[in-house]
Amino acid sequence: MAWTRKILRVDLNNGTCKSEPLNMEWAQQYLGQRGLATKYFISEVDPKVDPLSPDNKLIMTTGPLTGTPASTGGRYSVITKGALTGAIACSNSGGYFGAELKFAGWDMIIFEGKSAKPVYLAIENDKAELKDAAHLWGKTVWQTEEIIKKSHQDPQTRVCSIGRAGENGVMYACIVNDLHRAAGRSGVGTVMGSKNLKAVAVRGTQGVSIMKDAKAFMSAATAAKKVLAENAVTGQGLPTYGTQVLMNVINEMGALPTRNHRDSQFEDARKISAEAMIEKRPSDGKSHLVTNAACFGCTIACGRISRIDETHFSVVNKPEYWGASGGLEYEAAWALGAANGVGDLEALQYANLICNEDGFDPISFGATVGAAMELYELGILTEKIIGMEAPFGSAKALCDLAQMTARGEGFGKELGLGSARLCEKYGKPELSMGVKKQEFPAYDSRGIQGMGLAYATSNRGACHLRGYTVASEVLGIPVKTDPLVTEGKADLVKAFQDATAVFDSAGVCIFTTFAWTLADLQPQLAAACEGDWTMEKLAAMGERIWNMERQFNNAAGFTAKDDDLPPRLKTEPVKTGPAKGLVSGIDKMLPEYYQARGWDANGVPSKETLKRLGL
Amino acid sequence: MQKSLHIDANKCTGCLQCEMACSYENYGVFNIAKSRIKIFNFEHAGRMVPYTCTQCAEAWCMNACPVDAIRVDAATGAKVVNEANCVGCKVCTIACPFGTVNYVAETGKVQKCDLCGGDPACATACPTGAITYVDADWTGLDKMRAWAGKTDNATRASA
């Protein structure tokens, strides 16, 4: 069974919490987490709703494998209508919070309405209550966790919260748990802030005991762990180098977007890479990286724990940042580094710490700084407007702007809008590098053609985690495809998107898919979950989830025009490296993709498609 | 051969697979709240440390128990709580210098590591080798090997 079969519904208007049974019929069609919570969300929320209005809802949800010994079985997701995008948002986080929520006996928390004053939700097993958060408002994520654990006199409490970014309306604010894991993208923290909900504190001691066949599950989980351990990426690359293993690889391919996608190779990539993180620094003879770390249940352990250089300009006289903390992951290192032309590893880590401390997405923030730096170089943004010189490559500007964005000070307020709104405001909308107002992650659509299509069609705006064709186009998983061509990419993207939807609905991490296919996940689900979980059923479910999300976005007002890339990627060829001379073939791939999906020319699922998927 | 749990904190990633395995082995549930081994995460130092009973030879808990509910398992050397005898007085939890015997409100008894009868589930579950089950007389073997490997043989090689 694996589900706790209980939903906690929190009415922030009236301050009430009540338990209701999980819809088990839906659980059979949508499994859990992303799929099931999205089903709840779209059944209850008007697609046209303003993301920041009390009528938007926010769901925190676990999967059936969350809180089990399945490797990486500690994930939870936040589903809402994204503040940044206005599209369906689903942000996934690791750490320990998700498992704790499950142990407390809840599959899902649905927040509705808006509290009149700041509150936080305190859960201890079956008991849930909203508590006053006046003393927490204005505090950082790190302070909030500490204060709650102290006041509950329970260091084993797990907390997720928003920082000042979420309170101040930074459009890409995150919800951060366990100090440095985050439901990071699309502005889910902004929605949480708009509801005056500061944090959720959970202590769960009930565990997960309701399994269909615990013995079969244990042997399936053990076999699947072996697959991860024996795989070069999940067994060696990720634990040793983290996701940062990609920095030099992607740069060599000429697919590392640099200086707001003006360039596709970064001359200082090496300085901000995994290799640089393990080298000894001249200043103190220590390496930047302290250790790798795992989230709950994870046998990969890609997480990075680093210590910033105490002598770096960003933290002299700030001992509060000298301890070990999370970072840098590849996406953050890219967005804070290459996207701005900043090659100072310690500066990137400082900005990353600020993102964690006050809860905002380093991808969107870094990319927005990149756009601002281009506007500065074009003379549209001036020193007077920004409050400092901000050319590409300025580590000082990056650090100061991170701090200003966290606190909602000066130009930091405008950076908090995200690149789409910022570039629009200054009359250069084409300079925002993203899709559906969400900034691109760390792969250039011109040098890895499939990613361009994955970005354009991602249901939550530009994102690498909705269809990570990098696995195939770069790493050869499950088969190697040529990153420079468009042929075959429509089917490839569809296959990745559908499979990812299943993994995101199970409670495990998408990084398992470097080694696992659905065939590795299926036996674990079949042993844990009541019902008949065949490969065919799971594959159909992934496609169903994708189409369900798409329908929500279509109803919210998105059209085929929104499945597009910025003109730069379609007209300005790559200048250097293996992809030299290429632009994105998105216009060729998109119609092929619609056809592969069974959608019409406007990107609307046909009647036959919906019928086939039971929608 | 007597065996002993051996912990190398440098290898711990904080995944808690050991805690899950412990609760499943002893209670048939996946519940870290019932685990007899705990991982401590010293966040600001970047250190994760597994900690559990070391099975003291002169066990404080055993000596303190007024009802003789903690006995030595002759096969493994583990100090094992006999729940039928335990009256839940908690004196052992006070006596233990390391905090590794704890009271369980639900059962009214105390619990501690019993080495799973000689096949500790935590060691089997640990994906990184941070927890192993080794010859009790040679828990220092890996450390010795590491240092031995650093010994300079250059003089002999060049002679």
C-alpha cells in the first residue's frame, strides 16, 4: 500500500486543519507525489487563478516510496500554480523533510486560502495546528529552522520554510528544507509567502509499515541499489564529483551557455568545476569541498558540502558563513558563474549560500543577473539604476546583488522579478533567456538540440528536469544520440518526459535514472503499492500525467506560441566549439513533437489522445 | 571469532539506510524513530557520524539493571535486553555513559543494539562501508593498513 491514505487539509482563511482520506481510485491512476497531487490541484483550482491570490492552492506531497528504504526514497514535491510562470508548478526536493512528513502519517498537505497574519504549521504525527509566526517573519530560512527546533525542544523536528525572498515577493523564491535542500523552481516559495505561511515543522514517529509485500519490496530495493552502485555515473561520478562533474564536459561540447547565452563556452569553466572544488586553495591549504552528502535513503550521495574561503572578500568579517554548508551543484555553479561570466568559485559559493539562506532559486537568480549584466553592457541599465558597476564577470556585483535580492533592497527588488519581467520592463524582452518566463538551466539549446525541445515544451517552463535528454545526447543513457541534430529528438523528448513523470510520482530521485529504467522502479512499486503495477500501466500513467499538466496550462491561457525559444537561440549561431555555426532547430522539432504526442498544430491534445489516456 | 560493529564516520553520507534497516529488522516497520543506531549530522562541520552501542565488556547498563534484564549473548557478545524481565525503570539509560540505551514509551521497556543476533542489519544496509561488522580484536586493522600504506619504502627500492 505504501500510502498513508491520509491528506491534511489546511484552511488558512479559518486557521483549521482537518484530515481526509486519500482518493484511492486516483492513487491507482496517478500513483502519488507529482501525478496524484497535480490531479488534486487541477480538480480544485481554476486554471485562470492569479498565482498570488488566496484562491491558488499549494500542495506538499510525498510519493508511495517516500520514507521507505528504496534508494533515494525521501523526496517530496510542492505543486501549485507557479508565481514565476503562471503555469503548473511542481518542485521536487530531497533532504529529510519528505520522509518525516510520511512518518507523521500524511501523504499530502493541501494549503488553501490565505492567513490574515504570519503562521507556521506544526505537525506531530496525527496532530496538526497552525501557530503564530510573527516572531519568524523577517527571519532567514536558517534562523527559522533553528528557532523552531529550539522552541519545540526537539532537534529531530524537520522544517521547510521560506526566507525573506519568499516574504518579499521574489518571483522565484524557493521552499527550503534541511538548510540547503529546496523545492527550488517556478516560485513555489513566492506562493507560500503570499499565503502568509512561513514554515512547516514536522515530527513523525509512525514510520511506514503498510506495504503490500515488505519482503518482496526489500529484495527489489536491494537489487535496484546494486544497479546504482555498479553504474559509472551513480556509483562513481556523482558521489565523487557531484553534478559538477558536468561543468568541463558540457563546456568542451560547446553547450555551456555563457554571458546570457552570448557565448557557449566559458573560458573560466575549469575554475568553477568539480575539479576546482577538490583542489587545495593557496589561502588556507584546504579544498573547497568538505564532503559529499546524501538525502534521506539515497545510496548515490551526489550532494556537495563545502567550506567557503574565509579570506574571500564576500565573507571577511562574516564568520556566520565560514562553516560547512551546501553547494556548489552544477546548475548553481553555472547560473551564478558562466551565465554571468564570473569565474570566481568562492564568489559563486557566497551567492549560493545567500540563495539557500533566504530561499531563492540560484538558476533563475543567476540567469537574471546575466540578463541585467547584458542590459548594463548595452547601456540600458546604468550604474545609477543598479547602484554599482555590473559588467559581465564582476564577482563583486554578483555577491552584492545576491544580498540585495535576499533583502529586497534597491535594484535587488527588480532582480526579484526574474529575467522575463526585468527585460520586458527595460524594453528588451528578447534578452530574457527562458521559456514561459522561467530561466534556462545549464545546457545550450544550440549545442544539445533535444534540450531545446525539452525546454520549449516543459510544463513548468524552461527546465532540465522534465526531460533530461542530456542523458542520451551527452552521456549515452540509455542510448547515445547526436546532440547536434534534430532528427529523432521529438520521440526522445517525449520518452524522457513520460518516464520522468513516473519517477517524480513515486517518491524517488530523478538521478536514479542515470542507472535505472522503469524496469528497475516497477518491481519496487509493485511490491510496495496495492494494485497491479505493470510496466504498461506505468508508461501510460507517465503520459497521462504529462497531458493532464498540459491541459491545465492550455486552460490557463498558454498556447503553441509559448512553446518557443528566445530569438537568440534561433538566429545567433554558436561561435566556438563542436556546435559552431548551429542554431536551435526548435521550429522543425516542435511540429514533430506535437505529432508524436497526438496533439493538434496548436498543441492541444486530440480527443483520441485524451480518450486513450483516460483523461 | 567475536565480531564487533566498526564505524568509519568519514564514509558516512547521512542517508539513514542503517536506521531504516534497524527498525525493519527489529520491528518490521520502516521507522527511523525506532532505530537503535542514529546518524548525527554536524552540519556546520560537514560531518555525519553513525553512533550506537559499543557492547562494553563491563557494561554499565547490565551492572545497573536491578532485575537482571540485560544479559550477554554468548555467541555475539552483545548485551541484550530481555523484554520479559525489563520493568522500564530506566536506570540503565542513566548508567550508560554514551546514551545508547533508550526507553520506548510505547512498550514500556528499554531498547538497545543487540547486533541482530550476529548479522547486523545496519552494516548490511550501509552503502558506503561506514558501518561494517569485523573481527572484534582487529577493529584497528583498516587504520593500520592506511598508515602502513604511507610508510616510505623508497630507501629499500633504491638500494
